[in-house]
Amino acid sequence: KAGVTQTPRYLIKTRGQQVTLSCSPISGHRSVSWYQQTPGQGLQFLFEYFSETQRNKGNFPGRFSGRQFSNSRSEMNVSTLELGDSALYLCASSLRQGSGYTFGSGTRLTVV
Amino acid sequence: DQQVKQNSPSLSVQEGRISILNCDYTNSMFDYFLWYKKYPAEGPTFLISISSIKDKNEDGRFTVFLNKSAKHLSLHIVPSQPGDSAVYFCAASAFNNDMRFGAGTRLTVKP
């Protein structure tokens, strides 16, 4: 079965722009979580969606937002990009909250 | 708030020896713990898990130990192989809640 698909794989944006990242979970998985990975910080939790509802949110500013569609696909949006937003953004899906996650390969965002 | 901590950013071991990666957590509500392995340019992949009702889980060369009273878990890899060189993330979750990850430990296994 297909894994978790994240698009695009790489992205370069300039400060002040906004960006939308996409994640298609494994078929049948209803929980989608987003993480930001930066060197030395590990995986920082952004938010989790389950059946189109945001269930949990990490400690990120309001510039970071997301949504989940009825087919469980999820998007993450970052507005007014800052240099510090440069990171690998990972999406993970699971059958239910808290169970083992399957990760996508991530989107490498570079803000210049 | 760093609820899951991996205090060793890196670990180097000789091929064939044991690798021990450690993880501490602060949230007593966590009841499910996992280890993920990550290679460069790839997403993390699930390695092994343990629920809070157990204190040990074994899968081939990988064993995870859980000490609930100390809020500590560890991953043992025996014997270590060069292909095990990667970043290892410890993760924890409470029932129906999101999963929290540690900062990762980079394991290098030298031939």
C-alpha cells in the first residue's frame, strides 16, 4: 500500500511570503500529525488532526495553521515566513491518535 | 515544554558491541512509548514500541526497557551494525493524545 506522501519535497521561499504544504496519509488512516524538525531541536509537534478536527496543537505561533479534508488529506500553511521557519516539515499518519505513526519523507522548506 | 528528553545528542560504538540509547520523560500520563530511526533525507521509521503495562519488549537485535518509576526508557541494540548508524528518536504518547518526541540521538557504529 502507498505510504504517506508529502508534496513538495523541497521549497524555497522568501521572508514574508506564505507557503502551503500537503500531506496524503495512508489509506484508511484518519489521524494526521505535523512536526517541524530542526537541528538540535528534534521533532517539534505542530498539530494533529483527526476526522477533519484539530485535536491538539503545539507551541507554535498563529502563523502556523492547518486543516484536514474529508478524505483525510491535510495541508499546513505558514504565513509571513521568517528565516527561522527553515526546517524539515514532517507529516505522519496513524489509524488513531497516539498509535504508531508512519511518516512521510518530509518537505524541506528554506526561507531566504 | 520538553516532555521527552534525549540528553545525549550523539553516541559512537564499535561494530558488534552494544548500543544503549536513553530517554527520559516528565509526563506521568504517557502510556505508550516508541523508538523511531531516521536516515538523512527520509522520514522517521518506526522501530519498536512498548506500552506502560510492560517493562521490556524485544524484537530481534532491538530491546526497549521501560522504568516507569524513574520515567526512563532505553533502547538496546545488540550487536550493533554499521547500518544502524542513524538518528534515533524516542517518542511518547498518552491515550488519545498526540505523540511527543525527543531531540534525537545520532548513533554512529564504526566498522
